[in-house]
Amino acid sequence: MAAIEWMEIRGHKFEESEAREASDFDEIVSNFDLDPELMFQMFQHEGLSVPKRLVIAERATIDDAAMMILGEQDARIRGIIQDRIKRERLNATGGIIC
């Protein structure tokens, strides 16, 4: 995705510099065809910037993203993960809220 596409994800806004870094990291992930499990393993190492955690939150498996929410400090990234989980539940139930 282009940097402009990372400016707002699921209603959460990011600064231009964050969007550029997320775009660059997403391109690297795509070029090396990193699988979601490997991306999640990267998250487990401290020191990843917000844009990198953003890409991982958006691309990781839903189970790994759910695990990310436990330690995530940035409210925007938590919101993205919460939205993914909510949409996954809706898809699993055919749009019926149980």
C-alpha cells in the first residue's frame, strides 16, 4: 500500500511520517513474502516502532493480533485490532450478532 493509504486505517489516523514508515515496512514484508507468523514473532521483540506494529496488527493472523492487544500501548493500534476481531466475529456468524 502507498503511504497515503496508511494515513488512516479503520478510522484511526496516523502522521505522515508514520504512514511512510508503515508503507516502507509493508513493502519489505511483501517483497520477502514474510508469513504472518513470522511477522508476529517480530512483534514479540521489543523496540518495534508504531508504524511497524501497525503493519503487523493489520497483517497478522487474527489470533496473533488478539495476542498483540494484551501488550499494545498505542490506542490506535488497539482500536485497529479490536475492529479486526469484531469484523471477524461478524463474518464467522454470518453478520448475526450473538
